[in-house]
Amino acid sequence: MKRPALLVACFLAVAAFFVALEAPRLKRIEQRGPATLSPVAITVSESPATVAAATRKVFNNWADLAASRGSARFENKFPLGTKWSRLFLFERGDSLRRLFPPDEEILRDRGVDHFIPRYVTIAPDLRRHDLFLYEPTGDYYWNSEYWYDGAPARFRCSFIIHVEPASAGTRVEIFEYQPTIWVGERFGFSAHAVLPVSFHDIRPAEPTTADRVDVLQVIEAAVQPPS
């Protein structure tokens, strides 16, 4: 009787293992945003240089944090614990860690964001005022448009702030770079373990509209504050 029981136990263990491996494919993930994704942009009457300067002023700058070297001289421009308090601006040609990514890196690492190929086709001279808004730890996620099994899924991305001259002033468009969702855990194999282990189930995602709008509204308020 022991051998049949052992075989049954082995069969159940193998079945459970394969069910665990297939479970990520069965997760119910939905995006509760607009049915059709569109560019998120505005045109303001100010010059590109003025818009870029206002954007630098309203958001935290990585160069300021690096210069302070963790001293009390750096003052966060947003309440601690909020999304904006974790994001920092980087500029083209920045010599600090995590540069504004070059075009080839943007294309290679964009995930499934279909807006990014259009961004890299814009003439370099029209992108010289652009800024990169990034959360440098790589571990911070926030609630956005994605839901997982009926609850908000954790989301993160970086933002490319495109500042381009326009006939009426300046056109500002927001691009998401590497939009990603964290939807629980999954089982898989690791080079450092013999048996399967649990990993964060982190996946590339389509860009959101809400987050791009949020960034644009902060910039718009900084450039054209209410009277």
C-alpha cells in the first residue's frame, strides 16, 4: 500500500508544480483607462526654454540631490511618501548616474510602449529641451490604471517630457518609458537554486493615460499658474 500512496503523492506534487507554473497565465489583469490610447500634450504660449526652466523648478532634480550628498541641504519639493517625492529629473548630457537614455537604449528597452518609436523619429534639435523624469531606486510602484484580481495593481514607469517649439509657443508632450506592472508572485527557476523559487511577477505594460496627464498638469500649473 505504501508504493501506490507514494506514487499518488508524487503525481499530486508534479501536478501542483505545473499548476503553479501556469498560474501567471491565468491571472485576471485589466487596464481601466481609455479604450484608445492617444498622445497627451498641450500647447502653451511660453518659449521652450521657459517651459523647461519651469519644469526643472517644479520637480526634484537629481543633480541637486547628488550635490547635497545626503545632507540637509536638499529639500524635497513634494511631501515625502507621495509619488512626486520619489521622482527626479535628469537632463540630456547629464554626467551623473542614470543618464537620459540614448535613442538606441530607448528603443531596445521600451517594453510594449508603442508611442516610443515615434519619439525617437523627432529631430534631435527639436528634443534639446527634453527632460527625463525617473524614480532611481527601481523599487517604487504606485496605483494607476491597472487592476489585478479586482484590486489595484502596482505600476511604475519613467517619463520623457518632450518640449518642442510650436507656432503658438511650445508643445509639451509626455511619453512613458518602460511602463511596468507588478501582479503578485510567480514560481520559476533560478540560476542560483536547484528547486523552483518565488519571484515578483513583473511584466511590461501598455502606457497609461492618467499618469501622463498627471505629469502634464504639474507642468502646466508651473508654466501657467492660476491668477
